[in-house]
Amino acid sequence: MNMMSLRTNRELRTVAAFDFDGTLTTKDSLLEFLIFTQGTTKTYFGLLVLSPFILLMFLHVIDNNRCKEILLSYFFKGMEYERFRELGQQFAHYFLEEAKGLSPSTVAALRQHLDEGHKVYIISASVDEWVRPIAQSLGVTDVLCTHLAVGVDGMLTGKYDGNNCHGQEKVNRLLAAEPQRDTYYLYAYGDSSGDHQLFALADEYQKIEH
């Protein structure tokens, strides 16, 4: 990725919104998290069991949001939330230190924004419990991503808490955090069709190709 020459409007604040998977990362963090927590054999067996739903997603019979909820429910429904949170923290360390899962070029762009005092958001369809600690290691405290519902018993229910942070939901989350759109100049970074709505909102965007 070539570094952007950052242009700003001196009368406006600058906000930068970064997608996570495929943008800040070179690996799919959900698959990596499944393998880290479940092991390779159990992960791929589960994906085989769930393959009819994955096929329905590719045929556009069910959407990405529903397919992902089914997958997360299969692997994590009934897990104690505190255990899930601990796994997220452990995975973040592994992903950063051992898997070397971040993209140096996109991380450099993120740090350029931070160095210039811009407000930086990481906006992701991946789950808060592993995205947030990775974001914090990069100096980013504003994380907008998918949350999993926790029951009164402290166990994961297998459902989302709110909406999957994908597509239009990324725009909704950013505008909820930064509602006065005419007061800031927006950069957006992403890699997939799930970022197109965010690109449409931005003053400048960059599609990342590793």
C-alpha cells in the first residue's frame, strides 16, 4: 500500500476510520481466533458441519450477518463470558507477537494519523473481545465492532448484542460516535464490499490490497 499524502481542511477536525480484517490485518482474525481457541481439527470439522449455511450465504439465500451469527453460536454458545474475554486477550497477544497478523503498511498509515493528532476509529465486523486489545496496542481507544450477547447467567447466548458491524452498520456506528458530519474531514480505509458504504461517506478513501 502506498502512503496517502494526507490533505486536511484547516477549518475541520480530521477523522480516520480503519476497517480491521484485510485492512489492518493480513489474515482473517475470525478464522485465526477459531483455530486458536478450538484447534485446527475442531475448527475445520465445525466449518464442514456449517457448510450448508456457508453455501446459502454464497447463494445469497441468507446474508453474511446471519451466517456469521450461526458460526459464532456453534462454537461459543454457552461459554462463560469471562472465559471468552480471557481468550480474546490471549489471542490478541498471539496475533500480534507470534502470528504477526498486522499489515505494516496500513499500521504505518494509522500511526501517521495518530501522530498528526487525528481522531482514529477502528470499525470492524469482528468481535470486540479480540479487536479492542489489538487496537489498544496500536494506541487506538475508539473501537466500533460486533458484540456478542451475554445472558443473565453470564454465558454467551449465541446471538449478537445489537447488529453485526458490517456494511451500513459501520456507517451507523461512526455517525452515532461522530454525528456532526459537517465538522470533520473523513478518511476511510477498507478492503472489501463491506466497506463501500463507509467509502461513500468519506471525503477520501483508500481500498487496501495486500
